[in-house]
Amino acid sequence: MTRTIGVTEVVLRDAHQSLIAIRMAMEDMVGACEDIDQAGYWSVECWGGATYDACIRYLNEDPWERLRTFRKLMPNSRLQMLLRGQNLLGYRHYEDMVVDKFVEKSAENGMDVFRVFDALNDPRNMARAMAAVKKTGKHAQGTICYTISPLHTTEGYIKLAGQLLDMGAQSIALKDMAALLQPQPAYDIVKGIKDTYGDVQVNVHCHATTGVTLVSLMKAIEAGADVVDTSISSMSLGPGHNPTESLVAMLQGTEYTTNLDPERLVRIRDHFAAVRPKYKAFESATLVDTDIFSSQIPGGMLSNMESQLKQQGAGDRIKEVMEEVPLVKADAGHPPLVTPSSQIVGSQAVFNVLMGRYKVMTGEFADLMLGYYGECIGERNPEVVEIARQQAKKEPITVRPAELLKPEWGALVEATEKLEGNDGSDEDVLTYAMFPSVAPGFFKTRDEGPKNVGKTPEQMTAEKDAATGASKAVTGPITYKVSLGGRDHSVTVERA
């Protein structure tokens, strides 16, 4: 008897987040939506994660309008998002009413499946968001963030799945954001969940960076996984995901099938094959990286650290940082590395390499060490905890972090109303709540419409020709303006 394996297509969200720094414009996606809608996917991941941030920071695009457009263009699909539990889509914890309001508005605007996770796998940080999803009648998917450490075990992951089911999860997602999930653990965890809890739906999400995870998906399917995440081949591999078509081919001749429409897949593939070159400037350089088994760095985190180091003129020290990351992770109690813990641990590793171990500590890392993001599986290094306590001038906590937050919705509404260009909607209040430093500028320029940061081959050729012509035409000294210590200086350099 043939068993149908559901597929979640991630090309509209995580694929371009991982491969081209989440810069893809909506206009480069809409042309594929009809085929995606008709291809036969279990769900289509299209929102959440860093897409919201990128929309207002780089693309001058309203993320809520993006969601409504996807809903209109894909009426037959389950739309899926990634939700960071109590962090929502931001980088801090939000008070419970804000969590409720965000989930409510996301459901109203078209979201169907909420993949709820917490960067530390702390169930307390997922409970409120899960309850809010259930209240809307939408699909609440409880998520296990996979990592490896001396403390993480198959039995521990199975236990966490039970905790998520107890709080109302309608399915369990095993989320491998760094391509660490090897074939045998994939089989053992999925089979353990199925054997322990019966007929619960299990979804498996893997990145492709280490080169082993297509096999991991096969073993997970053999263990009973119901749905797996892939990306259309023209937007796959590297720090991205396994190709959808490769999954289809892998299952041929077995007792499993995806029932995806091959003709639709070809059209989706060709669409993004034409689009991807526009974003060459944002492409990740990583193809296969087995060092991740020791560094445990997710693809998005790796590109972020490379950027930080280049800005500091220290791009050649990336290997030192990769060696430092697991040490910082251990000091913090072995949190999984996923937004925001990946950025917090990664930034601290960069600081440690450039300035000495914990000579400078970011405020976010201090909060992580003091429990303000929740509990980790392991004990935190007490010496580093003390450094954090002295720097942050506050004491460690053990309660659910959101318990310490005061009601904030009213203040957020009031603050948003004062911003030029706000439209008076709850959605704008939520945009301001998520990104208070970026939202005001976006509201001012929103009427100008979306901006596509991709470049056609003709544009790239024209820019190259212009730059070449300018360099040939200009003679004499060049003057640069440099800021040092808060003071501006002019530096003149003679041409060779």
C-alpha cells in the first residue's frame, strides 16, 4: 500500500532567506503562485521569520499586504508561517496580549498553519502562542528545534514532543535549521514520537548545508514522518533546503509518494531559475560545509557573522569565530542556534574573537545568561553569569520571562498613532511593536510602493560599464570622508 507524504514548499520564505538574504521582492514571486497553489503541497510556507523584517527594512513593502496577496493568489493552499513563540517575529519577548493580538491578526489576514517554536526549546515560551492559535481555530504546530550537545538526547526530544502535545499541538515539527540532523537520529526521534504518542502528525524540516539531510528525510519518512519541507530545485541546496524534485525522485519505486504535479513543479522551477540571478549580489557563498557538525552554525547565522566580520575589516577571522561559537553555546547552557539565540550567540562569538573572551558582552547575551530569554537544557557557566549580572546590573531569573512584562498594548497603540504615515490599524501597531526602529521610516515611505533590490542582467552590465568608465575618466586625488571617534575627517589619497 502506497503512503502519501505531504510536502511543505518553502521557496516563498525560508529558501530565499537562506540563499539570498531574504531580499526577494513580491513581484518576483507572484508569477509562480498559481502553479504552487495547484501543485499539491500539504502547505506553503510564505511568511514569518525574517520576511517581515526584510519587507519594511529593505523592500518598502507592507508585510501584511504580502500575506493578503498570498491568500488571494493561493486560495487552495494552507499558508504556513514561522512564529517565534513569545518573541513573535521580533527579538524580545512580548507581553501576552500582544501575542494574542498578533496571532489573531495573522489568522484574519490569511494564515492557516502556525509553526510555533522557541529558540531555547522552553515550552513556557510557546504556551501562550499555541493557545492563541487554537483560539482562532487555525493549525497549531509545536516545534522541536534540533541541535546536538552532550545533553541533547533522543529521549529528551520525545519528552518535549509530549509537552507540546499536552499544550494542544495538532502536529509536531522537528526543525533542523543547521543541517545537523543525521539519518539515524532522524529515524530514532520520529519513530520514538510515533511509538510513544500514536497517530500524531510529524513534520520534518531540514536545511541542506552539510550534504546529508536528503538521506535524513528518507529515514524520517521510513520512521513514519507525515510531511517534509523542501524547496524547488532552482532555489535549493547550499545553506538552503533539499530540492523538491529530488524528494519526488527519491521516493519513486518505494512505498511512498508525494502526488505532486510534475508539470507544475517544472514551471515553478523555471520561474525561480529566471528570477534568482537578479539577486546574485546577495547570494551565499556556502555550498557544502561539514564543519557545521562541530560549529553548529545555521546557514543564515553564518552569512550574518561573515557580514559582521567584513564590516570590522576582519573577514579573514571567520574560522576563529566558528571555533568560538560552540564554546559560547556551551557557556550559555547549550541553546539551539535559531533566531534569536543564533544571532545572540554568534554576535558574542564575534566580540570574543575581536576583543577577548567576554571583555565586551552584548546586552542580549547578558539577558540570555541571566534567564531573560528562558531556560536552557544545561547549566550556564557561573563565571559568565556573574559577568552578565555585573554588566546588566540585574539578577538572574527563573520564572517565565513574560511574567515580568507589564501590559504594553495601549502604549504601543499610542506610540504608533504619533507616527507619520501610520494607517490606524492594529497591523501597523504590530509592525511598530516588532521593529520600533525601522517601522517609523517605513510608514513614511510606504506610499512610494515596494522597491525591488534585485537587478536584471542589463542593469548589472550597465552599472559595470558606468563604473569602468568613471574609473577611466577620473584623474587626480580622491578624497574620502572618514568618521573616527565620532569626529569627521577628510582623507585625500593620490591616484597611482
